[in-house]
Amino acid sequence: MPDVYAQPTADTDSADDRSLARYTTLRLGGAADRLVTAASAEEIVQRVQEARRRDEPVLLLAGGSNVVIGDVGFAGTVVLVRSRGFRIVAEDADTVTVRVEAGEPWDDLVATTVANGWSGVECLSGIPGSAGATPIQNVGAYGQEVAETVTGVQVYDRHDGSLGRIDASDCGFAYRSSVFRYSDRWVVLSVDFRLHRSPLSTPVRYAELARALGVEVGDRVPLADARDTVRRLRAGKGMVLDPADPDTRSVGSFFTNPVLDRAAYEMLRERAADLGEPPSWPGAGDVVKVSAAWLIDKAGFAKGHPGPEGVAISGKHTLALTNRSGTARAAALIELAREIRDGVHDRFGVTLHPEPVLVNCTV
């Protein structure tokens, strides 16, 4: 797979060189009208302001691991966020707070925290993309969410042109969501994470991870063990980028796990009575989160289920939709997503919602 952090070719105006497929892990998407790079927070702000003066729409794109861009591309300026690095901004005997530039590759950051003996994000290993994207969808996996460690986000406010900070308490963090998710008002410039000084992980919460580690839920393990095991589990599901594996040509989980109120959950149980108890997890306020992967599989969409033009459900994980051929159109992937969504709804009465950001396309 080509480098998802590749730079645009300088001094060119061909559609091929402005193709956004080059900058997404799905390898899908049409061309941008204008493609520019920003290597620092200051340049990010500058590029956004320049586009505003031209009265052009702006799309910020970093790792491209959680976005589906339509075949029409983007009629405006796409800013490739390439700011890198982090620094310690606060510390005490027990914790360290690091400020991470928006374009810093996320897994590189996690590897550094583990190497330094900083606990809090080790179970988020192997996730592609950039640090600046993590608060937008409140990235989570294997029992951890970034909301547990984020203390604030440095932003540029497109409404009034100001720079500021949004504290974690004002970020509206929820399951795969935040105030940033459905608004283009704020441009994330950097993120502050408070981590614990500890050679051990946070208590292991995820049963699959605990089994793989050979421990009980609630136990703690060496940071490196947690990271290595998470990466191994993710790789087994095609969720770690690998140029030799077409199953990783995806955005990871395409659908979020549905969160149902009690009545909807009981209706699901009735409709699934012949299949056994749907895997679920209780949530706050008498809601229940249900496994989207189970719903997809039991609705008749098995691993490897094909769609048009060589798109397919991953052969390793039913939640991942893949551009296996490498030559498909975004429309083909969207067609497969709709087939799955409609099939699950027809079978169980539950509506699946896409996890990635959809740009000029819709499921």
C-alpha cells in the first residue's frame, strides 16, 4: 500500500496528481480542485485562511484512514495535514501531559508512549491515522477510548478566525463521537493527552484481549505485552495496514455498534430468537450496545461477501469493507454498504450507521 502520508507532486495540476485516492487507506476518491500541504499548525491555519479568501470549501485530510471520498472528489481545497511531533506540557510524579501535533501518525505516538513507560493508550495500538483525528470520533478499541486521556484540544475557529483551546469537558465525547464530528467549525491543531507513569497497562477491560494475554479482566500487564497483543489481534482481523494484504485496504470498522433503548433491544431479541442471544454490552441510561459484526453475519453477509467491482467484506472481519481489487469506484463500496445496511434492517429491524466520515457520498 502506498504511503498514506505521501506528499503531493509539486508544480502540477493534473487530476491524477490531485487524486484523493492516493491519500486514503481505501484508495478511493476523485480529485480535489486544489491540493496543498501544511507542515505545522501555523501552516494549517494559513492554508484554511487562504482558501476562505478564495471562497473555497476546505477539507482537511491527514492519515485518510477514516474517510470515504466520493468519485466526484472535492470541489475546493484539500489540506494535507503533515504537522509532526509532540512535547511535554505538564508533568508530576504520577502523570505526564503531552501536546501532540495533529498530523503525528497515531501508532508512532502510541509506540513512543509505551517505550517511555506512559500508560493510557496502549490498547489503541495499530490504529492507522493521525493524532488530530482521534478526538473527532473519540477513537476507541479493546476497552480504551481517547476521551479517557484527552485533557484539551487546540483549535482554530473558522467562525471567528480565533485560536483557542477546548477542554475535554466541553468536547462532548460519546461513543465514536464528539462536538468535532459533525461540525466543520473547528480545525484541530494539536491534542493534549494525560498519561500515567507506569510500566503496566490500565486494567484490561476487553474479554478478547484478556484471553489473548492469559489474564483476567481487570488485571494489568506490561505495556509492551498489551501493545504487542493488540497489534496481533488487529492484524488477524486485517486492521493493521499491510501493503501485501488487500483486506487492509479499508477504513477499519465501517459500521458502528448500534446503541438501542430497552424496547428496541427486546424487539431485536425476539427477531433473533432462533439465533441465540445477540452479543451486547449495557450502557448508561438503560441502553444496550449490540455487536454490528454479529448482526451483519447473522443477516447473511459472511466474511468475504462480494460486492461490485472487486469490493467485498473483509475475509477476516465482517465489519470491514475493502477495496480488494484496488481499482473500484467509491460508488461500488457505497453500494455494498447499502446492501448490508438494508439487509440487517430487513432481518432485525436495526439500522446500522457508518463510522467513517463520508465526503460527497452517502450510504
